[in-house]
Amino acid sequence: MMPILDPTVFVIESLSPDDIRDGRSEGEALSAALRLAEISSEYRRVQDIKTLGECFASIGKTTKSRQQRGDREVLAIPHLHFSAHGNENGLGLTDGAFVPWDGLRIMLLGLGKATGYIGPSGYCLFLTTFSTCDGAFANRMFFGQPPKEFSDKMFGGAPPKPCIGIVGPAEKVSWSDSLTAFVTFYHLNLTKHVPAQQAVKVMNEAAGLIDVFKCYAHDQGEAP
């Protein structure tokens, strides 16, 4: 019996104090739009390193609880969408802490281990997307030595990769452009089953942008 495919987009948002003051929340708006489009979505707000770690633990538990439905296996693979300020080196959190890509890589690998969603070549099966300035630079997580916390044996003998691919902008981008782009991306990728590379081309067009959002695969470091 074939497993049921039932992915969930977990929108993880860390607002700046100015965003909170002005009532801006791209993450909440995206999560609401996804639910309206009948795409499973959960919204999580984090303020600091502690709550970010708790968020990952919660996503792991939620995902594990969804992996069986009666006598049917469910592929409840999480997709992680990060909505935050950032730069080419990582993500900023509400309290002013900064999460470098290496730190995020460790968290993603931990989620892969906790959920068991690891591909045959040693990569975590979930997609990560970024509504952050310079979020495309998260592809740096695919390079360099694997973290000491994770041995190759956990990931099929291959150097572990924290996700199957990333989608994000290669420069600064406005909240409105990012929201428009990602509503389009998820509609095409999860509802219409359009491949990520093709969906990224359309999401740029939908937001009136030219090649701002990029798609990088775990095994190529370039658009799949």
C-alpha cells in the first residue's frame, strides 16, 4: 500500500522590534494564505535561540505524530519557511541574537535525525525556504565539513546535508515581494506539483522581480 503524501509548511518567524511595533508579520500572512489554499501550514514565532530550539523540537514531535494514519504510512515531510531579517551570513532573531548558517545546519540535521526523513545519499528530505534578505546564501550549509555532532553513519555513510534544497533571495527583498513570491511558489510546488526550479522562475515573475529568488539543490549547489 502506497504511503500518503501529506507535507506541512512550518512558518518560523522572528520579528524585529520595529516589525512588532508596526504590526508587520509576513509569516502570519503567508501561513494564512497557505491554509486558505488548503495547504497544511503551522505558524511558529520565536524570539531567541532558546525558543528557536524549542520550535525545532516541537516540529519534530508534531511530524512524528503524523507519520501513521490508521494502517497507512504518512509521508508528513516538513517544509521549513523562515521569515526573519538576515544577511549573507545567517538569520537575525527578535532579541538581537544571530544564527549563522552553520548553527542552522546543526538544527536541521537534528530534525532530520529526529523524524527519520533522510534520503539515500545522506540528505534531509525537507525543503527550506527563506523570506530573509540574502536568504539564498543559506546554500553555504551544503559545503564544508559536517558538524562534529553528527557522524556520517547517521546519514548513510555520506557527508550529511541539512535539507534537500533551499529557496531564497540573493539580495535584499521587501516583505510584500517575498509574500507574493512564496504564495506563488507553494501554490505551484505543493498544489500543482510544479518542480521547484520552474516554480522559482514563476515566483520571481509574480513579484515583478528578475532572478532575485534562487533555487539550490543539496547535491549541486546550483539550481536543480
